[in-house]
Amino acid sequence: MRSNLAVIFIFSLMACSAPVEQIPYGNEVLSKLEIKEFEGRPKNIILLIGDGTGLNQITLSRMAISGVNSRLYIDQLPYSGISLTHSADNIITDSAAAATAWATGTKTKNKFISVTPNEKVLPSLTEALFTKGFLSGVVATSSVTHATPAAFYAHVNNRYKEKEIASQLQSSNINIAFGGGLNFFDLNVNNEQIKYIYELDELNNINTSSSKRIIGLFDNDGIRRASFRPSQQLMTKKALDILSKRTAKCSGFFLMTEGSQIDWASHDNDASRMIIEFRDFDLSIKTAVEFINARDDTLLIVTADHETGGLQILKEDKDSVHIQWGTGRHTGIPVGIFSYGPGADLFTGTMDNTEIHSKILEIIDFHSIPESSCAY
């Protein structure tokens, strides 16, 4: 008992030793989204992930970007709920296990990607959708071989096997993959079905009528933020443009797009960088909503794999807020889930992260869709 109390006391001292930071309120005026009502089932699914984004990351970003009484784009989504995040072997998940829950509807161990705790392959959502005439894409500001995007096309027992994951991406059915990760790919692989792009100009001028699968590798690993590299918002917009054109005569598409480095900044307890990364993520939500409003056939689901950093919002000080980080690791608290589009009302209340997978299949009426292939 004494040793347990000592551990708690030491942990408390460590938590209290993190410096208190003062973050000024922002005054950016954000536009108000057009929010519509929808009927029927969606044809397309956008799963937009803020890696490491707890409710306090959202709250601090709101204050720092546009002030306490403002509404970010994520705040304007009409449906919301809570997602539980634990993995099969830990109350605190990692991104691999969380993304596996979304991609397969099954809990697995931390570090495992779309395999069971006994290392048996779990069929992923994108693999199932491919048999029904859907195309799929992944976007990330990390490497495209990082844990979250990888869960939608790869099957490995260790998330750090990124060269193996890259090889599985090359042989997968993923139609569009945008992110970093050049270091992990063997570009000499003879695959005439893939077009590789590496530069922002190539992305901006991409031929959307091409029939080739596209892998965009815009940095050696995670995408370092710079004017000559693409943002999550831009990669998301381009992926939506391409997938929507290619699936015009097909069943539909699935796109997973992740703001990966909200998590990295939170691991580093770097509030300023976290806010920058979150803003890109929030603008990606705006892009998705505008896409949905122009079509009426697409469902947007926004959530997080876990919270990172134990971010605390402490008190107000005139035109700023005092914050403190509790850890450099993930935490086990639930995260938000937000949705918009046909079927969005299904993603309310409290749900396990595995239910996101089953609810996606339910809302598109997966089992009633005949098997087919998407020719474009």
C-alpha cells in the first residue's frame, strides 16, 4: 500500500511540474457553414480523423483561433456523441488499435494493424467495399504508412514495419493515397497501375481523368509544414475531386483523411503547433461540408483515436487562457464524434469505436449492395 501511495505521489509531482502556459485568444472571423437536412442513405463516406484530438484540444483551438464565443467548423456540425477508445489489451489505446477498430470493427492489441490479438488477418472496410464497387482513399499528414492510414489497407503485427506496410499499400486496392513516407517505398517495384507524385505542383495539376491509382509522397516521413508542401485541406480536396469523378458510375467511395500531427504536437506538449495543425484539420472539415452540400449523397464522420497530452484548461486571464499538459503520452478519456450528411443521426450518444465500422456498413445498407467492380 505504501509503495502504491509513493507511486501516486511521484506521479502527482511529475504532473504538477509541467509549466503553465498562457495562450492568447484569437479573433479570426470564421464563416458560418450552410447546414442542410438530408434524407435517404449516403453513397459516399468521409471519415475525418484528428489524431490525439480530445475535447480540450478542440476547446483550446477555438479560443486561440477565434475566441471563446466563436464556433469552429467542427462545432457547427449538427450531430455529436462520445466514442470510447480502449484497445483489446489496454485502457489507453494507440493509433494502430484504434484505427483497426474503425477499419475492421474489432478490438486488437496496441501496435497491431488489422490483425486479431492472435495475429489473424481481419478484413478491412476498404477491402469489403471494393467487392461492392466502391473506391477508397487515404490522406494523412504523417507518412501514408503510419498507423491510422495503414489500418485501412495493411495487416501487420507491428505498426513500425513501415516498409512492409508500404509494400502492402502498393499491392492493395487503395485508389488514392496522399501523405508522406517516401523513405519507406521501393519505387522500383514494377507496377504500371500506380502513378507516383512528389511535389505540390504535381498535386495541384494532377490529371483527374487518369485511370492509374495515385500515391502522393510529399515528404520523406511525416509532412513538414512548409509553403511548398500540401496541407491536409488541399490533399483532402484533391482526393475528393478524384474519387468523386472516378466513382460517378460506381457504388461510391470511402475516404479516410487524418490530421496526424495534432497528436505529435500534443506528445511534445507544444500548444502553438497543435493549434496550427488543428486549424488545418478544421479547414478540412469545412472542405468536406462544402463537398457534401454540393452533392447531398455523402456522410461525414469526424472523430479521434484518443486524446494525447492530458491537456488542461485552467483559468482565464484577460485576453488569454492558462493551460497545462499532464503527460507526454496518450490518455484513456473518451473522445468526441461529430457528423453531417445523410445518416449522421446514427452517430450520436455514447458508442464504442468499433461501432463506427458497423454503423458505416448499416447506413450504406452494405449487405444489400450487389457485388461489382468499379470501372472508370
